[in-house]
Amino acid sequence: MENRMDTQNPVNAPRPAKKKKKVSWVKIFTTTALLLVFVFVLFRFVGGSLFKKSESGLLKFVTPTYAHFRHEISVRGDISSSENKDIKCQVRSTGGVMITWVIDEGTVVKEGQEIATLDSSALIDNRDAQMNTVAQNEAEVKAAENNLKTAEIALEEYKNGTYKVNLQKLVSAQIKAKEERDRLAEYLQHSQMLYEKGFITKSQLDADIFSLKQAELDLRAAELDIYVLKEYTQGKQLKNYESDIETATANLRAKQRVHQQNLAKLRDTEEQIEFCSVRSPADGKVLYVNETNRFGTSEFLVCQGAMVRERQVFLRLPNSSKLQVTADIHEGKISYVKRGQTVEVRTDATGEKVIRGRVIKVNENPQPTNHWMGNVKEYRVTIELENPEGILPGMTADTKILVEETPDKKIMIPTHAVFEHGGKYYAIKKNADGELEAIELELGHSNDKMVIVTSSNVDENTQLVSAAFENRERVKLPELPAGMTSSPDIRPERPAVSSKEENSAAPGMNAGGERPAGMPEGMGGPDGMRPRMRPDGMPRGERPAGMPSGMPEGMGGSDGMRPRMRPDGMPRGERPAGMPSGMPEGMGGSDGMRPRMRPDGMPRGERPAGMPADGNAPADGNAPADGN
């Protein structure tokens, strides 16, 4: 009851919740916009005078240097020996042979000392099988030799034995047949005398006549046997025996050939087994020849268990007294490098000690490139070291190739304090009043860091803006001619080379490294000699035929010269026929020119007839769902 009564008491009754004030986002947006406009106006009209002095104080200035000009090309290279004893794998194999043991790298060895062993287990098994084959071939050769000798003896036996015996038998039979005929002929005469006297009968006389005829036939048969033996049987038998000899000879030769082949295989296998024991060809220090791929990762490391290919060099005995450095020079600098130039070499092992050398070879063809290198060409240079003490093959060397060194001191400034503008070179100078002004310079030779100033408008006390190209908007510069731009790159004349031993001209240059006739000095490519070419083959800075002369170069297409074209073939920046002149260019379609169209064919941004002006449109923001 008390709780109920307290609730009904107006004093104890709960108070109604306070209504939150509705935030006006329009007021907040308007206030913020006015504040931003005020800050902009303040900075625009007042900030220039307030912050001018502080901006000048933030600039970094440099002063010219009066010293000897020295043009060097710095590059890292690899030290190797110019006289190497390469040790190759001489074991033949299709998939490679495994290294079972290899001597430690850097070990000093003597000639003939074993320095590595290769797996020979398969070769030993092959040798054992080959030995059995060779033994079987030897037995077959012996049998073939016996067959040949047997055939030769059979021929001699027939010629000097069997034939003569048979001939003698036939001659003897002929003689007997002749004697028998003569006897029967005489006996017939006696029988005829007896028959005439009547001592014998007619039948007895006929029997004697028949016996004589039979004897004459036997004599003719004996004579025919002799003729057949001499004319036919002898020749046939000789041919048979000679054929047997030829067959036996051919069989023997075949067996001998197979035997020689298998014997050669056996000897070759034994030689391959000997090659598995790799021995040093000379005295020296052993170095491993590891291989890396184009990404710099290892493809082959000399170690126990590694597979080495046939004729692959995996060990090397360098001549440490004759060392050289091989380095790859960028195509933009290779034209400065000539044979005979002096080189300073430093290594981590020797510290600051300078090792002298000279350029002995400049390759005329570039090194193979990789797609990830951006098709950058590099040329290999070989440097001979004069006194290579304290360094070993395989080390990395920091080389400085001396291109030019002036005997007199010159005024030099950093290259970043100069920029090119309209084909001339300018620097930004701080005058006596503390203001910045552009001064035109005449430049001499240049290296990667410094450039010689030949004009007299700078001295050692002149203060120049360090980043001149980035601050060129602070000073007044001559108006650029049509088609010319400003550039941070400087390309003064190429330093002369004093060496008498010069290579042939670098790629893209005339003999002696001179510029082609008619080429502007500042229009060179990366090497400072070739003009920069657009993809259409025209040097950058020249307008194609038919391009309006008033069109800035930067309004071109991807090549910086041709106007950018829309998909309909019309240059961007021109309105198609029938397009309202008051329509902003940005209200066009995807090409920046045509108005964006709705699916119903009406340009976006226009209300259909009957559409309320309060903006209560459907989700697409253009027309109701029914299209009205």
C-alpha cells in the first residue's frame, strides 16, 4: 500500500525524460566550409609574405668545389684466375654421377693426388658382366679358328690326297679294262681259226665276240670316269671346300669383331672406373665450382652426394699469381671504358689497401639478360691485377675505373644542383638579397656526382639550391619553345679518353666514341649518345606530321606526342557534333566526352517529364520504376 501510494504521490512520481536537441548537420557543414574558406584566403593573401622567409630557410644549399676533377666508374666484380686448371667429370652418364667424397675447398694438393671420388658401383657391375662376355667371345673365336683350320686341311686333303687316289683308281681300272679287251680280241682271233677248222661251234664263237664287246664297253666306261673326275668332280669338290673356308673365315672375323668390341667396352669401363678417382693435374689450391641460376640461387653445390654431369667442371686449380676481375658495366657507361685504363681495386680481405689494375678487354656483345631486369644491357669488362697479394679467386671486388682526371683544379658542383631547361642548363642561385634567381651555366665533363662548370658566373662562395629541378617553379625561367621540356638529367660533352689503346666504338656510337653528326647534345639516350626514341620510331621532342603546333607535348598519348584518342576515333578534348557546348567535359561517359546514358536512352542528370523536382527518385536516381 505504501509503495502504491508513493507512486501516486506527485512528489515521488518519476520525472519525464528530457528531449534531446536535434543536431543540425547543415549548420555544422556550413560552419566547417566557412572556416576552410577563411583559412584558404588567409594563406593565399597573407601566407606568401609570412612564410616566404621560412620557406627559403628550409631549402638546402650547396657551394661549388674547387678541386681536381676525377671521373670514375664504380662497379662490383668477381675475382678469378686468368690461368685455371679446370677439372671436369669424365665419367659418362645420362643422369649424372654422384660425388662420394671430395677434398675440402682451399686444400693445397700435389700433382697426382686424389682430390675426389665418384660413385663407381654401377661401373664395377658392368665391368664384371663385360668380363664374362669377353671370356665367352674368346671361346667362340677359338672355335671359329678351329673350323677354319679344319676347312683348310680338308681342301689340302682333297687336292693332294683324295683326288689323286680316286684318279689313280680310275686309271688302274682303265688299264685293266684295256688289257682285258686286248686279251679277248686275241682270243677271238684264235676262236675264229678254230671255228673255221671245225673245232668249236658257232655258239662258242658268238660268246667270244660278246665278251670282246663287253670289254670294249668297260674300257670306255673307265676312260669316262677319268674324264668326269678331272672335268667335273674335282672342280665341284674344290668349290665346296673353298666355300667352307670362306664361311669359316667370315665366321671367325665376326667372332673376332664382337670380341674386340666387347674387349674395348671392357677397357672403356675400366677407364671409366679409373675416372671415378679424380686426381689433381698439377700443384695448386682446390676451389669448388658452384653454379647459380639467373635468380642468384644455387643450382649446384660441390659436396658429398651431389650429382655431377658429364664434362661438368666442378673443381678448379687457379693460378693465384695471375688474377683478374670481371665486372658487368651498364650500357649507359660502357662507352667510357677503354682498354688500358687504370683501375683501383679494393676487397673486404685487404680493407682500404688499393690494388692496381688495368682494363685488358671490353666485350663487344652484351651479357645475356633476364626478363626481370627490364631488358637492361650490360657489357663484361676484364681487369688484370698487377700485384694480387692478399686476395684469392672467388672474392668480390669493388673496382673504380679511372676514366679521366684533370691535371688542373676545376670549379665543380653536384649534378643535382643543375637541370636542363629548353636545351640549356640552369642552376638556382641565392643572391646577395637572399632571393632566388636562375642562372644559366656552361658545363664541361661530368661523372655520376659532380659536373665541371666552365662559365664564370659561379665561384666557391656561390650558394646554389641543392634540388634545383624540384624548386624550378620558385624562379623565373625563359619560356620553353614549342615541344621542349625541362629535365633533371644533364648530358654535357663526353670526357675524352687519354689512353692510346682504345676499343672499337660502343654500340650506337661512331668509331672513336663520337656523336653521330647532327645529333643534339642533350638528346642522347641512357649512354648520353643515342636519341630517345618513341615507340613509333620518332625521336622524342619532335611532333609527328599533322600534329597541331600549339598542342603541348604533354597532351599526347602514351608516347608523349600524339593526341589521346577516344574509342570513337576523336581526340580527347573535342566535343562530338551535337553535344551541348555548355555541358562540362567531365559529364561525359567513360571516354570523358559523351553524356552518360540511362538504360531508357535518356542522359543521366535530366528528369523525365512529370518527375517531381524534390528529388524523390527511385534507387537509380533517374526515373520511377515504371519509366514515367
